[in-house]
Amino acid sequence: MTSRARRAARLGMKSLLVLFLFLAVAASAMAGTVRGTGDLGIVVERASGRVVIIEHSHRSRIGAVDGLGDLSHASAVFSRDGRFAYVFGRDGGLSKIDLIEAKLVRRIVQAGNAIGGAISADGRLIAVSNYEPGGVKIFDAESLDLVADLPAESNGQRSKVVGLVETADGAFVYTLYDAGEIWIADVAEPARPAIRKFPGIGAFPYDGVTVDGGRSYVAGLFGEDGLALLDLWRPEAGVRRVLSGYGRGEEPLPVYKMPHLEGVTVAGGNVFLPAVGRHELLVADVRTWAEVARIPVHGQPVFAVARPDGRQVWVNFAHPHNDTVQVIDVPSLKVAHTLRPGKAVMHLEFTPKGDQVWISARDEDLVRIYDPRTLAELGAIAAEKPSGIFFTARATRLGY
Amino acid sequence: MRAALSFGLAVAAFAAALPAHGEGIDVARQSYLANLLTQDCGSCHGLTMKGGLGPALLPAALAERDDAVLVETILDGRPGTPMPPWRFELSQQEAAWLVARLREGVR
């Protein structure tokens, strides 16, 4: 072989190698985009206007999306395929995020002050509950175009709206904080919504949630001891008060953070609910809603979330007890374990089958991950002032 | 009426006796208080104080209110509303410092 021929051959080999490397990189990049969504989720970085995208199979951070505005009290729902997250911000922002591409698809500011939202059972509508102006707005899930505006007006006054959830019947249920009413809005024809109103449910209902697989809707009351219960199988029976007088007339303790009813579920045939102004969890029989027990806990409960099989209920607390999480043993109705994940525990979320629980510690800038069986810490993910944690498994759960 | 007036005068006298803000509060404590204001007050009033379940605490919203009344609201809460008393962890001086921060605007 001549030296020229050898040089040409070497050059050829080199170009082939470059081409091969290029193809390998391109293929791996493409492989990165082909993945399922069942193990994805988001962590809200409340002070940075950003959400972190995580996966819980290997417990890692896989991306982030910026520019989401004021995310104090932000929450999220998911499209039924788990690909898109709809994030509801305090500033009225509604952001649609593509978890696979880690990008913002669209963001609108639909009100002055918002608190949360829901996705319809068919996945086509996104409803947002607003404080200012008080009411619910409904958007097309694909385009985020407005399809219905439902002002929450009672006796000539607009009311803040809390506790917005979807029903299996295609309706939305929500609670008017100032007016003390529960409304069911049927939006089968968005241009002509049909609203059933249940007034006089009690003073300052601060949140509402469906329990028992969507059978009942329950609203917690700040202004009085007790909760308002609406049987969604028989709404014509009206709202009834349950667990009334749980404070036994004692002066309530100050509440440094409002409890949240999200995550309240049936465990072992009972519903576990945060008391308001008591350092107790209230336990009610889900069939009769009669009080079964009260469990003394470390502080004012904020979230009380059952492991998916109901064997444990994990509870976090309001300031100044918010460095602690307690684990309730459901069969014995007792606190079994006390953990200290760190300063300002904001939220907790179980993986769909309960092999992990993720806990955000805001002032530690960390999300800690525990094994609920052994309580061993499995790892942690860095996040700036993390608050809400939302996994895509919510996409398939009614009321989430 | 007279009781309300003399109460008001007492509150005003008290306000005049408050030290200038920041005085005697060390840097670490100021940082704790600033975080408390944004994050914990913010859980009801919004991170940017534009309001939530609790009312807005923006400078314009507070313009009509006296420092003394605001300090007292922080320390003793507002009975009949969700606003809790913070006296268990805040001094008069620290509450006054927080009011000054609110008047400047948080962030």
C-alpha cells in the first residue's frame, strides 16, 4: 500500500468513527425521550417559580421547568396519560407542562389569586378554584382556552373557592369559604352549566375532598368543630354535619397553618382527618361517620395521608412543630413512629404502591425519601424551598 | 367610647416607645424573621403578600393602618378569624420589625 493510500484509509476510518459516535449519541438522545410516564412526578420549588421533574424508579431529578410565577400553595393535576402536569399557582397562573420534554407548553394567568384545581373525569376540562375574583373557571385541557366562568356569588357577595374536585359523573364539586356553601357544577354543556347549591354547611369551610373512592365529599370547617358531609351517591339527601363538637367546647389552640384535606383516605374502614385547633387526628367510621377515636399527635396536623394499603397514616404538622412527621399504626390507632425529616416539612407523597414516601423539608432545601416499612432513608433530592410533591399516579385517581 | 379612646391613646403611646426597627435584633434573627414572614405568614397571606385565605399585606393595603394596631394583630392575633397570636415566639420589637418589612414591601 502506498503512503497516500494508507492516509486515505486512515481518514476513512476516522470519518466512520465520527459517524458512528454521532449516531450513537443521537440514538441515546432519542432513547431518552421514549419512556413511560408512570414513575414521573413534580416537586414544586415554591419560591423560585419552578417545578423539578423527578422519577421514582431510581429516585432522581430528570429536569426542571422555570417561569411559573408565584407558586406558594401551588398544586397540580395530570393529564390521563401522565404526560402533562397542570400547575395551579397562587398568582392565578395555570401552567401546562410537558414532563417528557421538560418544557412549558402554555401558561395563562386566569385570575388574580388562585388556590387549586381539578381535571374532569374525561380529561378534557381543567377547573381552577379562585380567591380573587371568587369562583371557578373551566378551561379546555388541550388549549387552555376558557370554556366556562362560574362566579361564586352568594347573597350578592363573591366568595373564595376551596376544595375543588371532579366527580365520576363529569361534574365538579367545590366549597365557598366565605358563604359556607357546597356547589356541584355539571358542565356537560359548558355554555350552560347546571349548578346545585347546598347552603348553610357551617362557618369558614377551609377545604374539601372526596373520600371513599369518590362516594362522599367532605368539607372541613375552621369556624366550628365538625365537618360537612355530602353523599355524592345521594346528593338530594343534602349536607349533614359530622364529628360535630369534637372540641368539647374547649378553646381551640391557635392554628399556624391551615390543615389540608388532600390525601385523606379510608384506612382500615376508618377515615383519618386533621382536627382544627387540637393536636389530634380524628378517626371516623366511613359508613356511619361516627367518631371512633382521637389520636393525640405532636402538633396541629396539616396533611394526614394513608399509605396506599391503609396500613399506616403519615402526618405532618403546622409551625412551630413542622420539623416532625408521625406515623400512625392503623390497627392500634396509635402513633408508632416519630421522624424528624428537617425544618419546615410541607408535604408528603407515596409512590403508587407504597414502597416509598417522599417528604419535602422546605427550609432544608431537600426532599427526603423513606421506606415506609423500615423507615430507612432511601435518599434525598435537592430542591430550592420545596413544597408540594405530585406523582403522575394521581392521573388515574378520582379526586386528585 | 372613652375606653376605646384611652385604649387608642395607650396604643399610640406604646407605638411611640417602640425602638427603631432592626435595633437589637441580630443578623441571624433578622434572617429567621424574614424567612418566617415570607414562608409562614406567606402560607395564608401569599408569598408576595398579595393575600390568600388571609388578606393582602401589601404596602398599599396597610397604608391606612397604624403600626401599633398591626403589631398588636401579629402578637395577639384576631379572635374570630384564622389569624393566630404570635406572642409565643415574637417580641414587640420583632413584630415591629416585621411591620416595617411589610411597609417596605416584601421582595
